[in-house]
Amino acid sequence: MSDIRIENLVKRFDKTVAVDGVSLDINDGEFVVLLGPSGCGKTTTLRCIAGLETPDEGYIYIDGDVVNSLPPKDRDIAMVFQNYALYPHMTVYDNMAFPLKMRKLPKNEIDRRVREAARLLNIQHLLNRRPKQLSGGEQQRVALGRAIVRQPKAFLMDEPLSNLDAKLRVYMRAELKRLQKDLNITTVYVTHDQAEAMAMADRIAVMNRGKIQQYGVPIEIYNRPANTFVGGFIGSPPMNLIKASVIEKNGDVFLDAGYFLYNAGDVGSVLKEKIGGEVYIGVRPEDILLSTSSSGDSVFESEIYVVEPMGANMIIDLKLGGDIIKAVIPSTTGFYAGTRVWVGFRRDKIHIFDAKTGKLIV
Ligand SMILES: Nc1ncnc2c1ncn2[C@@H]1O[C@H](COP(=O)(O)OP(=O)(O)OP(=O)(O)O)[C@@H](O)[C@H]1O
Ligand SMILES: [Mg+2]
């Protein structure tokens, strides 16, 4: 049980700045997910916490103590990798017992811990098998078991579910979330899968190009993305971003997207100082309203380009000039490729970002 604090962490590889001033506070028992695209610095951040990389700048604290010069084995942290890294010639039991044997724990204590972890993970029946006699999901559990037996201060996990098929991944993420809460061990978990991050995290740190873009609870990141990167990275399909000029007409503020003019309404007062400038209108697919006749919410008329049935919902692709915008609506009849529809936005769900900085304005 421990809290972890990262302060202005910088890590360079030659000219590449892999981690560029990352600061994070992770509370005792918290499940924090580092989320971001390939190459954004997630693994490097994790390896710095583990002590497998030496920071060029900044500090890592565990339980309030700076650990920068502490070797990995003295940090009392367990890391679970994407490829599990099990020993092929050892049984499941011996794989799990190995880190405890290295620490020279008494045999009966080792046995107690291995059996307890096996019970938690539901792998008691596999203890005598070797890794190659296990499915991917079972191997994953053994790798977790080997981390759990150590009763470490924290778990660091680098895309531990990415080798599993889609169905097993969704199953295991719930199992892992439950296990983490039961054990109450501080966990830093790396993924590039936004759905996994949303489903599992107490808090998500969204990273891009070595920097934290936003750090918060999943629903806050979803509902109030700090910038266009976060808005576009979270959600599936992602948030639509429509470029528009801010103009004034008869004392009201409008957003002029070229293909439609949108009255900014209540937020017009906030946008007054942006008049003459450019913004992105951010609207999530589920916050787009479609109807076959014009109504008070209608903003523009468009033709359906493609309908993608998803089961309970369907994705409707709409052409807006040269761009496609995506709407998600409950599955219904009457919407086909070629159908003319009126398109509106849920007014209270609109986000406006500065086009230059990408930062959320309102
Ligand atoms: N040992 C290394 N030597 C040189 N460059 C490295 C090294 N490790 C990482 N990098 C570079 O640092 C940047 C961040 O890499 P990192 O592995 O942390 O990304 P990541 O977010 O984990 O990506 P992915 O999702 O692909 O695993 C990348 O540009 C990468 O090429
Ligand atoms: Mg990585």
C-alpha cells in the first residue's frame, strides 16, 4: 500500500524527448491508467517508476520518499508485461513461487501465498501445468499471480491484456478491476485502448507527445475534455470537430462553419473576445439530433452518406462539405444512405475549442 508521486519527469533518448515534464499524483490504492497513442511515452513513464530507466530530470516518490537512486529490486513494485514473461520450463506453481524463492521466504509461507493467489485468480487447477499448456487468458492470470504473491507496494502493468482476443479482453478487464479493488494495491496501468481506460480507471492520465493532456476521473474526461486531442481520443466514434469562424451579427455571436451558421446562444458572451477568430465546435456522435423534418433544434440539412448498424445503435455518417461527421442514434427505420435529414446539436453538450491552441474555451 503506497502512494506514488511523479514530479516534472523528463526522459530523453538521444534527440527524442520520450517523457516531457510529466507530473502525477497517485493515491494509495488508486487505479490510474496512462492512456495515449503509440509512442506518447507511456511505457517510458512506467519504466521510470519501476527504476528500469533513469530520469534525466524530475523526481519519483513512493510513500513520500524520493526513489530516483533506488534500484528496481528495492522499490518493492511488481511489473506485469504485455508478453507475460513466464518461465517456459517451470510449472505454474514454480512460476508464481519464483519471486518468493528469490527473496528466500520460508517454504510454507511461499506455499500459502501461491495457493492464496491461485484461489483469487481461479487457477488452482492449473498449478502443475507448464505455460505452453495454458490459454492466453490463463497465462495472463499466472503472470498476475506472480505479481500478487509478492504483496508489493504497487503494481505497474504495461498493456497486460493486449495479447488476448477481444472477448477475453473485455472479460479480463472486469476481473482485473475487481481484483485490484479487493487487494487495494496502488496500480498504474498502461493502455492505448480508450474503452479499456474508461472501464477500468479510477483516474485516467491522457498523454500525447510525452505530456499529460488531462488527468481526471473517466466521466470528467469524457464530458469535459481539456483540448481537441482528448476530445478526439476518447469515445468511439470520436468527438466530431467542426472548424468555424466566430462572427457577430445583430449583436448575437454566431459560429460560421461555411455550411451552416450556428447561434452560440448562452455561450456567446464567453466567445465575444474570440470574434474574428477560429474555433472547433466539438460534438459527440450521441449528441447529434437527426430528424426527417426541420425543428427548433435543426442547424443544417444534409444527406446520409452511410448507415452502419451496430445492433442497439446505429452510426449515421453525414456529409458536411468535404468532411464526414458521425452521429449515433438508437436503431430505427427510415434512415438510409441518400435520405435527406435535418441535423441538430444538443445545445448543452457542445464544446468549443480554440482552433490555434486546441484548448477548451467553453
Ligand atoms: N530505449 C529507447 N531508445 C530510443 N528511443 C526510445 C527508447 N524507448 C522509447 N523510445 C522512444 O521514446 C518514445 C516513447 O516511447 P514509449 O515506449 O514510452 O511509448 P508508448 O507510449 O509506450 O508507445 P506504445 O503504445 O507503442 O507502446 C518513442 O518515440 C520511442 O521511439
Ligand atoms: Mg508502450
